[in-house]
Amino acid sequence: MQVDAKKTTLKGNEALALAREVDEIYATKGQKVIYVDLRKNTPDTAQLLKLLLGPSGNLRAPTLRKDRTLIVGFDAATYNKLLGV
């Protein structure tokens, strides 16, 4: 499924619901890639929202879901590792 973020925005609760459907999150913040294994470590809601939402309060773009992995933000090395791009 593909959603155009310009037409459909995901806010806090919707982003959290998306995070609950995955086992791991890779979130790019600036130059850093933050990895969270939700099977071993569940961050509190505020921390999770900081990873998922941008300054507008919407889910950060680009966001991709591959199987049980959520990739938030763009990092070429992460995309190559996880998607083989």
C-alpha cells in the first residue's frame, strides 16, 4: 500500500498505531540513524513520537514499511542495507 503524504497526513496516534505493527524502527535524525528493536526495548510514547513525527506534527517523510520494519527519514546506507537500493 502506498499513501501520498501530501494528501493524507498521519498525526500522533496514527503514527503510533503504525509503530505498533512493526518489530523494528530505523529513524534518521540529522546525520544519525537511530535503531529501535521494539521486541527488546519499548520506548515511552514521547520518545517514540520524537522519532516518528516532524516539526509539523505529522509522520516524517519519507516513511517506508518493509515487512515488520519501519524506516523513517532518508539515509542512503540504511536504504541500501534494508532495501538493496
